[in-house]
Amino acid sequence: MTDNAIAGVPMRWVGPLRISGNVATTETPVPLATYESPLWPSVGRGAKVSMLCERGIVATLVDERMTRSVLVEALDAQTALTAARTIDARIDELRDVVRTGSRYAELIGVRHEINANLLFIRFEFSTGDASGHNMATLASDALLGHLLKTIPGIAYGSISGNYCTDKKATAVNGILGRGKNVVTELLVPRDVVEGVLRTTAAGIVELNIRKNLLGTLLAGGIRSANAHFANMLLGFYLATGQDAANIVEGSQGVVMAEDRDGDLYFACTLPNLIVGSVGNGKGLDFVESNLARLGCLADRAPGENARRLAVIAAATVLCGELSLLAAQTNPGELMRAHVQLERAHETAKAGV
């Protein structure tokens, strides 16, 4: 048995999806790698809906930043506060520190939190086409060393203080964002809602309120109100060479649905989409092939391929979310689909 192997996850292309917005206007199929076989036709149904809507899924990139928080120990809270104010006053100096160590990382913001004599410093970076985990950590390491040398009264605590926050569902990420913040919107005509989704706008609105909003509130969800963002994100992340653990924060997000005289306005907000078109995980042949087919390896300005990848990911999430909620408005539809599709998959696998 070899210690180095590639785990094979079934993958299919579904779609195409129609996307417009401030990053890309395109019609493209999307790859999903998953063991949950009903996900493919479910996302496919949402994709079909997008093709029947004039503007398709309107994807708006609201913000982008990768974060890393460092921890320093001060003599006391007053010293920590003085250090924080000094950092705020030296932002241009800190930007120069980052630029000397990276061609693509740019310091775009600093936030901090004081607890007792501990100072948590959250650095925010733009990172070009990379998701930016390593780039942000390297830059933060340089910044931390610079601060320890130039600000009196503080000492090393940790290169990561968990105020970033990496691969954890937290309020700070939902509020401030980590990765790409994307809003996707779709206006579905009444006839498409009834004919393709087999439901009504009123039914989806009511279910979204009762399930996604109220149900998540009762469960204690953290800045999140959706049915299954994580399913589509994981499938898309595995197919495009992303760090799959980032679906933890990536699946935070909120669904909005409105009944507009029988037409359905449906929107998904994803504040923590962490994707990159270059970097670790992108060297595998199937990943490069998938990224190229998505148009995310083109000769563009730094950052543009990653932005395109992010809006395609967000549009994929909307397709799966819309299809599932539509199914759940009808008694028994979800379970019938799972049983039919998964049994068919098992039968084909057995060669029956």
C-alpha cells in the first residue's frame, strides 16, 4: 500500500448556470465532487431555473479580504491600549513591512480586541488570486516581529490568536467577512416557480422564515440562516482544489426570499467564501482542467480569476439552496428523490 495516493470522489459537471453581476457575465457548467449523488440533479434544477431568468443569477462581489490574527501579551490593559493606538497610527508603516515581503499581499485593514492584558490584532489583506492562508500568515509573522521590536511593553503570545477566524464558525467572520463576500440574487417568474420548481413563491417564503430563520434561531446558529450551503461548497471546493475545511466558515450565510406578486425573489449572502485560483491544491491535473473550463486560469489582472471563481461558487450555492427549499415545500418530495437517485446509483454500481 502506498502512503501517497489520491482519494477519488465522484465528480460531475452540472448546468450550465447563467451569471451576471459586477465580476462576470457568463453561462457555465460547474463541477461538483460529492458522494451525495442527489446533489447533482438538485443543483442542476437550480441551474435550469437560472437559464430561464433574463439576467440569471446576479452575483455581486461586496468585499474581499483574508485575515490572520496575532496575539501579544502586554504588561497591563493600559499598555495594551497604548499599543493598539500606536498600531492604528502606523498603518502606512505596516503596509510597507508587508510590501517588502510579498508581491501580492497588501495590508488593507487592522482591527483589535483587548481582553485583560492581552491584545488580539486582526490583520486584513488582499491576496491576489490566492485564497491567501499562507500569504496572510507570512505577512502577519513579519508584522508581529516588527511590532515586538518597535512597541514597548508587549511580548509574543502567538502567531495565531483565533480572532481571524480560520475554519471556525464565528460572529466576527460573519460581521467583518473573511475571504470573498458575495451576494447572489435571482428573480424567478411565476411560471418557472410553478413549472420547474413545482411550488409557489409564497410557499418558499414561508418555509424560509420558519425553517431557515426561526429554526436556525432556535438551534442557536451563528449569523447563519440557510438550509445546506455546505453541501454545494464542499462539492465545489473539492472539484477546484480548495481547502475543504473552509466550508466551516464558508457555509455561514443568510437566505432571503420574497413573494413579488407570484414571482420569487431569492437571494443568498455568503460573507466568507475562501477560494483561490492559484496556490496549494491547484497542481493536480483534474483541478487545473476544471479551473480552465470555468475560465479561472485566464490571463487577467491579479485577483480577477479568484473573484470569478468566487461568484461561480456562490451562484452554485444558490442553485442548490433554491432547489432544496422548493422540494421541502412538498410533502415527501425530498425523500422520494433521495431514495430514487441513491438506489439507482447503487444498482448501477453493482452492475444490476
